[in-house]
Amino acid sequence: MSDGYDFLRDDKSMRPAKVEDLGALLPRINVPVPGPRSAEIAEVLAKYESTAGSAMILGKVPVAWKYAKGANVVDADNNVYVDFTSGFFVANAGHAHPEVVDAIKKQADVLMHTQGAAAPHVLRAQLAKKLVDLTSPSRLARVHIASTGAEAVEIAFKFAKAYTGAFEILAFHGGFHGKTQGALSLSTARHLREAFLPLLPGAIHAPYAYCYRCVFGREYPDCGMHCLSYIDYLLSSPATGVDRLAAMILEPVQGYGGIIIPPDEFVAGLRRICNEHKILLILDEIITGFGRTGKLFGYQHSGAEPDLLVLGKGMASGFPISAVLATEDIMRSPKIMPSPTEFLPRVTSTFMGYPIGCAAALASINVITRERLPERAAELGAHLKKRFQEMQKDHKIIGEARAKGLMAGIELVKDKKSKKPASKEAVQAVQEVYKRGVIVNPGGTFENVIRISPPLVITKEQLDCGLDIVNEAISVVEKTV
């Protein structure tokens, strides 16, 4: 007897005729978005899923994904999209890269799980060595493998506290480091924090180098990098009350915050300040790592080597795994390792360095390095910037369009003089883009930024087609301003 949910079962007839052709296709919309199958799935989720994890309870119908490969996504109604999000900055090597998929399948047949820290395996050893080798030459000598980005952030500031004996962490306005209680304390989005206050004590926040909206009213490059001077003051003056600072944490390019790209001297200047004040520099490269910005790691643009490096998302191109790299002395801190003969499981977890995650990460990293995807991101990013220059000239609603590699954002404003955020228009533009077969996300402090971060394997034809659609959508919305 049917329970009314037959559509949830695997329907072979809904498979595309040639799934293997997916990856480099241009958009093809067969059914108006969102289609009836997406609506059916949303209806079930609205009835059974936690309202904290879904907007479906509000009657919204997001597109339900069915297949994803390369830079393509196919929805439940067989519409084909070009993905400009990489599934929230994840699919650096492309969705379902054959080598990553094969590595996961083979490992699942052999060993899926061990006892975390208590039972190592060869892939964990290979991945630890590989990550250290990728950052060489540097002082980053040891690795702690975890499962998610937020977990890795929490691990990083645990190490920082244990090593320094201090407890304050300086983070930045617009930064996002995760939604676990500690990581959320370092993030600043009010709507994410307010329901869970009070958060972790000791979190301090300062302005990021958001040059388009400089809080000090200056203009780069004639600003004297006043944002750095402020940090110096914050750490030097007895009046600020900052006196137990263990570390500062930042993203080399802010992702959730709206693709905010600081001058390279900002990150380099923070490294200098950390040295002078004897505090640790934690770089959150969960988004910027593994080629996204046009280099393997974002810090390589500025040369500002961190004391702790946090990695995740694109590390396995679709499988959850993360890592923290740090110097030898930080990871061998007496508070973490009281003696050479004593081990305390203070920073371990059940799925620490689990086999399938390590297999996926090793395969993904191999693809990214062998296929020179960071260089590809730099090349396509340069083309993206040229397209952005043309779009800025053509649209009064575009305040700034910025890109570093294949990490880009188009900030919409009511008018270019006042820079008043065009938040409603940005959301409308995202919807218009979706209807035409390209997946993008809104973001930024005011939700007025169209964020673009396609898989690094995207073809130039797909990128140009997607940008044409974004340009068309902005033109439609601009008429309402």
C-alpha cells in the first residue's frame, strides 16, 4: 500500500539519459523553477524536518538537487544548472570527480571507521604528511585531522589557548568561522548569534579591511592602512582592556561576509603585529584553501605565514573532513602533552582522521595539484575581473564587483554615491539567475552581494554563459530601482 510518498523512492525513469555527459554542460531549463518535484520534496521536509535546518516551513520551495557532476547540477525535475557556488565553496575539484568517487568506494570496501586517535591507519599518515608537504617550506610541521570546519576552528583556538596560557581571541567584523558555540563567538553576524547569547567569553572583534565600506571613512590606497593602526592601538593601549590575548583569527578573504578582499598588506601587517605583540596568527582557510583564490592557499598572496592554519570544505571536494596545521611547539604544548610519555585525549573526537574522509581528501588534493587547478582559478579569475569591469560600467546598481581567483562577489547598491545596500534587489537577482539555470547565493553583511564561487574545473564557456545570465538578471532587477 502506498504511503503517499512514492516520489521519494528512486525513480530510474528520472535519470538523465547520459549522466556521464554532465559536468561541462550549459544550462537547460525544462520545467519552470522550482519544479513540481522540488515542491513535493519541500512539502515533506516542511512536515518532518527541524525548522532550525530548513526554510521549507515558511512555504519556500528551494530547488531540490538530484545529481551533481563537474560544474553541473541536475534538479529533481531534470533541469540542468551551472553551479556558481561549488555547494558553498566545497566542490573545488568539481562535483563527484571520478577519482574522488573511486577513492571513496574503494575505501568503503576495506575500512570505513577506526577508533579515532586510538587506532591509526595508513591513509591518515599519508594525509598528515601530504598536508605538511603542501605548505612547505614553512614552520607548519604538524597536523590535527578533524571532520568539519567549525570543529577545526575550535581545535585551533584550543591549541592557541593551551600554548599561550591566555584566553582572548581577536576576530573581525564580517568574519564567519562556524556555528558551534565557540566558533560562533568569533563570528559577528547578529542574526546567527542573538538566539544563543551569551557566547564564549574572551571574543574581541575589530574592523576588517573592507575597503569599499571603510569604517574609518578612508580610501585605499591613500588610507595609510588605518585599519592596521587601529589593531596596533587595540593591542597596545591599556585603555582598551585587551590584556589576555592568545591569538587573532581571520579569513584571508571573507566568504560569508560578502567576498571581502583585503589588500595583501592587511594580512601581512597583521602578521607583523602578531610578531610584535607575541600573539598567534590563525588563518581560517576553510573557504580560501585548495586553490580557490588562485594559489593553493590564500596566505600565499601576502606571504603572511600563519602559526595555525585551518582547512576544510574544498579539501575533499564534497566529503566532510577538515584539518588544523600548526608549528611543532604549538602542537606539543605542555598543556596538551604534559610529558613525553603521557597522552591526554583533550582534543580528540570519534571521527578524527577517519579512513573514508582521508581517502577522499588525498584523491581531491591529487586532482587539484595534478590538474593545476589553482593556476586555472587564477587564469579564469583574471577573465572574470575583465567581465566585471564591463558589468560595472553598464549597471548603476553595481557598487563594486570584486574577485580573487574564482572567489567573487557583486555588491548591489541603490546608488553608487550613497552606497546604500540594495538587499531586496540582490535576493531578486539571485532568483532571476536561478530561473535561467545558474545557481548563485546572496551574502554579505547586508545580504546585498551576489556570491560567485564555481568549481575550479568550470569551463570558460560555462563561466561566460553564467556571467551573461547574471548580467541579464541584474538588468531585470535594475529596472525596479
